Amino acid sequence: MLIVMEQGATSEMVAEVCRAVAALGLQAHPMAGSLRIAIGVTGNKHRIASDRIASLPGVSEIIHVTPPYRLVSRQTQAADTVVDVDGVSIGGPAFVVIAGPCSVESEEQCFAIAEKVSAAGAKLFRGGAFKPRTSPYSFQGLGEPGLRILRRVRERFGLKIVTEAVDTDSVETVAEFTDVLQIGARSMQNYSLLKKAGRTGKPILLKRGRSATLEELLMAAEYVLAEGNSRLILCERGVRTFASHTRNTLDLSAVPYVKANSHLPIIVDPSHGTGRRDQIVPLSRAALAVGADGLMVEVHHRPEQALSDGAQAITPDVFAELMIQLGRLAAALERTLA
């Protein structure tokens, strides 16, 4: 941390700031410039709570040299984190694809979709058993019976399961049935949920909030890692902007930013990112090209009959063609498709 003093700050003001730094168990290093004095602070292992120092007389500005998120930072860990999901690696050289419906509607529906996406090369199956919806009158999911359907999908097709826990009450139940526990966009800053999910030890898929900055996303991830769980996958799924041509604005610039600032893997969800099935294929290709570690795509065998988000689901045939395209693009980029 660097403390910049105002022009004309007295020596007593500088000494008072140094005493405040020392009271925190840190070292202060005054540096005289041509116009003002700056005080460097060393000895901290975490970001310093600087509000008290900022309020001292003569302090002009405080500059944090280290990011507020420490455990997820690239400065703390230079090597990429690879999350192992029961034999499927996310964050390594291979591009991993997660596919499935927005909501679990029935065993017949899930089996029909799982058979197709598995044959096309998907490694994980997504499906919501608990659905937080904008309207209280919309389909809210099957609950635990939906989780049991997902378990049977795993047993039948060998696909790893990704599903969402929507509150602290459902965390342990969801963790029992799933391979990856998802924290949705609406819950990104539900800190009690993040901490409890982290304590399960399960791989966590953390989606970016609809209006969240990337720093806020990484700070949310810090809550999970602070519980001793480093098996975390970030997900860019679009943010709300003034644009009206899509449901959200898919921010693919998030991928290289996260790669530069964090060691955690990041995947892209173009289904929620756009809300339009005609944009899923091109933006899936773009996600691979920009360096994402994987993809989460909504697939439904009868999207016109889907109980939720049918407009952003592609059919199994389109998904199969997408996987062929991704395989070719991965080879051109000297990567592999898991």
C-alpha cells in the first residue's frame, strides 16, 4: 500500500500516519518527493483495511498495490488451477463442454437430451432442479425429485452433473447429488451461501452476477477459497447493459482479464449471455478463440415446449454440429476438445 500525503503536510502529520501503520503491525517507509511525501507500507499478507488511515490529517490518497482478492490472485499463485471433476479436468489444455436443459422437467426429457449431448462429446450435464425465477409464478423446478433424475442421468450416461443451489438450506442436499455445485448469477454476492458451499469441498461453479464487475466476481470467489476450497470455476454469463438486441451482453473480454489476474479457470455461458439460440454457436466459437477453459450451453430436444428459457436452447442436432466446429477450431489453436 502507498499513502500519498497532501502538499504542505507537516512532519507531525507524517509521523502520525507512521504511528497508525505501526499500530497495525506493519512497517512505514516515508519517501520525500519534490512536492509531497509518500509513505510505503510493507509487511502485510492481506489487503489492509485503510479507512482509519485515510481519515488522518494530511492524507491525500491511498493506493493499494495488491488486489483486494488474495487467494484467487495470480500474484499469489502463478500456475493455473486445474479443477478435477471426478476425472474431468477444467482449466487444463483441453476445452470442456457442459450441456443440458435449463430445467429438469422429467426423466424422459433429461435422458433424451443426455443421450445426444454425451454422444456429441459433452463431459458434464447441466440441469436445474431448483430454479430462481424472476416471476414467482414461473416454473420453480422439481426440487429433490429433479436431483434424483440427475443422479440417474449420471448413472446411465456417465456424465458429471452440474446443478444450482439457490440458498443455504439447499446446499447440503444439492451437494449430495451433484458433481459440481453451481452458484447462480442472482446468488453471486450471497456470502452466507458462498461460505457454506465452500465448506462442502465440492467443485464450485460461480457465475458472474448480472451487474457485477470482474473485481466483484473475484471477491466473491475469495469467499469460497477462504473456506479452504480451491476447486472453483468462474463463469462469464453476460451482464445487463443498455443493449436490447440480446437478453444480456456477453462480456468475452472477461476471459483474458481473469486469465491475467487470477489462476482460476473460467468458462463461458453464451445461452444466458444472449438469450438467443441464433447467437450461441458463433459466440461459443468466440469463447474458445478468446481462451476460455470451457463452455456451458443449454440444449433441449423440444425447445418450443421447454418450461424455462426455451428461446436460448439449441437442439441436440445443432449441438452436435457445434462440437464438430469446436474440435476443428481447437486443433487450429493447438488445443484439444475434451
